[in-house]
Amino acid sequence: NNNTHKENAMTIINLKQDTKEWLEYRKSHFNASECGDLFGVGFNDELKLAHIKYGNYKPFFNEAMRRGKEAEPEIREKVNVILNKNFEPLVAVWDKNNKFSASFDGYNKKTDEILEIKYSLDEYLHICKYGEPSKKYYLQVQHQLLVSDAKKAYFAVSEPFGDIKIIEVAPDRAAQNEIIKKWLEFYEKYGALNA
């Protein structure tokens, strides 16, 4: 397949985020942004996620997410300037199990780091108060770190007036093992019916 080329722990998938093809691709993969659903902290419960992936439910999408998608390129540019890095968006699968996928808001091959961007006042306030992502986004970033095997992640949160907080998130093997376990259980319960 000439659509892919090799990285260290992942294979890059030549897909543009938010296209019809990308949405179709997501149905057959374990995606980082759905990870919170498996732990009861996401936008959907597990059953609803199963219907989104294997049935005909539309993925959850709200106004804040739409605005965030619009703001993402601008936020990424600001983060690149602040950190003096060059993060580019990327979709990839994990080489150990290519069901595990992640759509990175930014990947920097040279420094082996990833970037996750959020546009959310709630998450911004959470970062200010606790100095770490909320559980939903912590799990998402750990799933991304698992797929990429990157050294670390930058979690950048912009509040709507444009102030950005950036924190570093290190790989957490215990969380990653739990994520793997939950996804395999989820697939056994719902996905196998669809295989």
C-alpha cells in the first residue's frame, strides 16, 4: 500500500482529518478521542460509541467542537512559535496493533513529540487549577502516546479569547495498558459482531 510510510512505532495513514474518508476510516479503528468513552468520562457511553462505530449513529459534535476545529490551525501556529517547534497534523496507526489509531493535531518527527490542541474554556480552567488535563483528555493523550511511542506530548488549551496554556504530558504505561485492555474488551463485546 503506497498510502503509508514508516515511522518508528507507527505507520502514517495518508488521510486528511475531517474528510468523509477519514470519518469512514475511524469506524474500523480504536481512536484516541473515543478513549474517554470506555472509561465513562467521554461524550458517549460505551453502548452509544458501539452504535457510532458499528451502527449508524452520527458521532457527537457540538458548536464548541466546530469552533475548535476552525481555530486549530491558528492555535497550532501559535504553539509552534511559542515552543519553537514544527508540529504538523498527522493520522497514524500503531504498528503493534493497527486497530489502534490516532489523529494528531501535531507531530514533530525531529523531536519525537506530539501535540494535542483543545479550544475550551472549561478545559483551560481545569489546567489552570490542576496543572494537568481532565481525565477524558489525559486518556486521549495517553492513547496518542501509545500509538506514536513519542517521548512526550504537549497539551495546548486555548480559551476563546485566545490565551493558551501548554503543559507537557509524559507517557504513562499503566494508563496505556488499561487503555489497551479496555479497547480489546470493547471490541470483543461489540466489534466482533460486526467483523
